[in-house]
Amino acid sequence: MAHIVSPKAVACVNQLHPYVPGKPIDELEREYGVTNAVKVASNENPLGPSPNVIKHLQGLLTNTQELSRYPDGNGFILKNKLLEKLSPQVADLSIEQITLGNGSNDLLDILARTFATMGDEVIFSQYAFAVYPIATQAVGATAVISPALNWGHDLDAMLALISDKTRLIFIANPNNPTGTCLSAHDLQAFLEKVPDNIVVVVDEAYEEYASYPKSAFSHSYHSMLASLPKFSNLVVTRTFSKAYGLASFRVGYAVSSPQIADLLNRIRQPFNNNTFALESAAIALEDVAHLDKSVALNYQGMQFLCERFKSLKLEYIPSAGNFVCVNLGSETPAIYEKLLYEGVITRPIANYQMPEYLRISIGTMNENERVIAALSHVLSTEPA
């Protein structure tokens, strides 16, 4: 038998730890023998997409000619819808400043591949989104991790870490998984101190929740879009996976200077957004009522969960997103497992160096009540 030589990957890829998604409902029901499971693990919109999206897709599925064609590689319709929506927030915004991605994760990866390589440094915070270290490692750059402050970004500490090797800074606002939120004032002051040759990416995947008028964070939180004309090195990323309920479609976008957008589009894969994603996102943007309903439901659910955590004497991290992290102590892995047998999928976040916490997404009120009932039952059976 001939000796088989395995292909050798580059060192930075060998050292990668892949992203681990939340457990799917089908997998849970198959492995644990439960039914009617509830998934509150992946920060999804429990209402799903706009009904207008569903109606449009039903018509699209019958158009066999369109289904056999490649999608619009430039995303003209969606970009123009975004231009219409965002122009009031950004002075002199042009379509040349918008880059579309297969989810905002795609854009984070494109940004790393565009601006960093072996020998370069990328700064992000402790407890920051898992894709930042993955994107950094994949291009062979060095991750420089800033210690967190109250579970969130310490902007002064990040500034202190800047060196002549720094090429990129990732900031999630609000942050995933902790839900912490930076004020627009503090971010503006930070941007003024960062050298122009360093790209600062402000990841606003959860912007719609933080800016909700009833949110405790809305008085200080503002999107960084308005700051784009002032900072040529600023990139703002957004997604349709959260508040717009289009997670399965994988569509996001970045807004930047035309010069940065031009560079991103050189690396962006052709047809990285399919027709279903492009058309659904354009329709979702127009259904403001559905977006408002989704964000209001999230606020109601967040209030409910946090009140119940207090009654159960559980510590949690106040969150500006559509999820909340609750401290269950050293028994967190066992509690997570027991919740699975109750038919409730949450998200353990030991991979974020937060082994005592579970991250719980906000669901419908029925789902939220189910989560609390299951958690109360599990805690009541835990040994003292």
C-alpha cells in the first residue's frame, strides 16, 4: 500500500479553532429525545422576517428563469435601498461607500484579508466576538487582546496597545457576547486618537436594539455612521441576521470611505450574496413596522428575563443586544446540559473565557417563560 502524504496547511491555519455555532433544534431533539424544543442560543429574531419577505419569496420560487440566473453581483437594488435609508445619517453618502457581505462575518474576514498579514497586529477586546481572533489568525496576523473593563471595551487600554505594527482594530458595539455598550462620545474621542493609517471597524450587528428609545442605553448610544465623513479610516458593519430576522439568508453590509470600499470589493467573492438574500433584505428594509415590532418584543422580553433573574438571585450582565449573560457559577456546564433535557438550548460561553455564564437570547414571551420555568426547575434540583 502506497504511503499517503497529507497536505500541509500553513501554520496559522493549523492553529485555528473553528467557530462553534449554537446547537440546532433538530440535533437536540434527535440526540436527547425531546420534542417541542426552544432555541435561545444564537441571538436570532423569534418573529422571523417580515411577512412581505415571505410573500415575495413565494413568488420568486415560481420564477424558474430568474432562479437559473446568477444574482446581481453588485447588489444594485439593495445598495440603493440602503443608500435611501442611511443617507439621513451620513452626509454625502454614495453607493460607492457600501460593500455587501455574506453576513457581516464575511465582511470581518474580508477586512482582515485586506489590511493585515504576517507580522501585523490586530487589536480587539477580551470577551469580544469570536470571529475577530479567527479572522486575525487566518491571515497570519498577531492578535493583541485588550483587557476588558466591566465586561466591555476599555478604549484607553486599546489605545495604549497601538504600535507601529497595528493595522486593524475591531470594536463590537454593542458587544457580543457580553451585551455591553460604548457611548458615542467615548467612541468619537477614541477615533480622534487613532492614527489615520489604522482601520477601525465598529461592528454594529445589534444597533437596532441599542438605539430603541426605551432602551437604557439609548441616551448615550448612537451609531458611528454619522462619523464616517470625519474619519477616513472608519468602517461600520451591520447585518440583517438579527433585528431583520434574515439569519439564514446571510446578508450584511459595510459602510466606509469609497477608497476602503474599493479595496474590500477587490477581495469580495463574486456573487457572495444570492438572489434570495439580496431581494429579501431590500424588502425587509422597507417594513419599518415589522422592525419596530421585533425590537419592542425584544425589550419586553429582556425586561422579563432580567426581572426573573433577580427573583432567582442570579447575577447577569445588563445587555444592549437581544441576549443576556447570566451567571450560574461553577455548575454552569451541568446546568446547560440539564436545560437541554428540558428542551431548552442556551449558549455556554466558556470559549469566551466566561465559563460561569450562559448567554440566553430573547425569544417570544412564551419562549422566555419556558426558559425561566426550565431554569427554575433545574436550579431547584441542583445540590446545595
